Amino acid sequence: MTIHGIIPVRKAPGMTSHDVVARIRKLTGQRRVGHTGTLDPDVEGVLPVCLGQATRIVEYIQELPKQYLGTMVLGRSTDTEDASGEVLEDRPVDRIDPAIVNEVFQRFHGTITQVPPMFSAVRVKGKRLYELAREGKEVKRPSRQVTIYRLRATRIQPEGPYPEVDFDVTCSRGTYVRTLCVDIGKALGYPAHMARLIRVKSGPFVLEDAVTLEELAEVAADGRWDEVLHPIDAVLGHLPAVVVSGRAESGVLNGQPLECDPVDGCDWEGRLIRVYGDTHGFCGIYRLNDDGVALAEKVFRNG
């Protein structure tokens, strides 16, 4: 039996996102499994994993905002920008003013520019940056723009040579939170690194929704996949929806264009919509053009 749907997994620290996928492939006995946004090995938290037909919407899940809780340490930087790396600079900090920390955090709201760290999976001239870093090489990396939707310090421990700042951040795809910590440290005038990070939300899934691999092993043993699976369209609630019936529904399932009256503010070119049928349920994802016709992007006959 092929399983179709999404499982929000609670990835444990010490394993890669690909490790999670490999484990679920083994538990389900199927190949069509994919994760929706890499978490570094030391990071734990919500990792939505798509199975079967749901692998076709990975690109849409990846675009959704993610929320993290983390801890930044001032006074010490590392080559990996997190606690796992070798120390590059050690400069103990005089007592930091919490008001200044909060003011600097405000500067990083909105669209910002980041340079990906050397220890990352970004490719430069066909090679992963972390591969070059392990060879002791450092290369110029293209900067990228990312969006910080929300950023606030939740606890500031200003005393001691290495002050700690706990934070809550919601950000766009492609954001390196450890680089954000380093850049905030620079703005404060100190070396810095990320000491801890947990992803508490990915798209619509929160930490409380997530299941561990140990729990999934029990689910697999009893065949209770329906208890942990979310339907394919569960992550698409931010898209406007239309319902069709009869001949229109049959046409959608065959990928035919759909005439679409403006609904829910979706009457502009390029807007994605969810399409449902009276009998089939979720049928697919369509994209509106500027003349009121929607064209098929993804059609789901089953799953």
C-alpha cells in the first residue's frame, strides 16, 4: 500500500534531515518520501515529511515561513557559526546593555541580506560549501535576500564574559539563523555564535503536532499511519479555494483549463488556487492568468 500525505516529524539533534527521510522510507517500505526544508544536524524541531503524492507539493511547503527559538552567545565566534565549530575569536564582553540589544534586534526586521556560511549546503561552482570548508578552503559566496517577519529577544543574560540572548524568530525560506546571530553580534560590536536552535513551527505545523521517529516505529508496527498523516492539502490553507462539479470536475482531473470567477481576492495573474471537486475532494493546484482562466500546475487523481 502506498501512503500519501504529510507527517510533521520532530527531528532529534545529532541526525540529518536525510537520515529522517531514510528512516521513514524503511518504516513505510516506499521510495517516494521527501523532507521540506533542511535542518542542520545539531538543530531539532519540526520537519514536515511528504509521502507518495504529497512529494509533489514540497516546493510549496518550502516557501512557507518557519519559526525558531534559539540562544545566541556574545564574545565568541566559531567557524561553523554555531556551538559545534572551532573557536575563531574569543573576546570576553563587558556587561551588555539589554536596551541596546533590543534596539539592534529591531534593525533586523524585514528584508535583509545574508552571506551563506562556509559550512552550508549551498553550491558554488558545482560544489557544496561545506565540502570546501572541510578542505580548509574559503570562497566568495553570493549574498542573498531573506525576510525576517518577526524577531525579538525573550531573555537577556547580560552578566559574565559571554552574555546569552534567547530569541524568537519567524523567517523566510533560505534564512540562516546562525548567520543572523553572527550579524547581530557584529552590529553589537562583538563576535557571536548560535548556541542552540529549535524549529517550533514550519508552515501550519507546530511542535505539538510533531511525532518522533520512535513513535513512528510504533505506528509502523501497528499500521496506524492514518493517525499521524495529514492530507496533502493541509499545508495549502493560505491559498484561495474553489469548488467545481460535474463536467468541470472531470476536466480538472484531466488537467484542463478552468474558467474561474474572482474569489477571495485571487483575481490577479499568477495567483495559485486550490481546486476541489464535489465528489473527488482535493483535485489540484491551479494558477490564474489575467483573463480569468486558471491553468493546471498539479493535478491529484488520488491520495
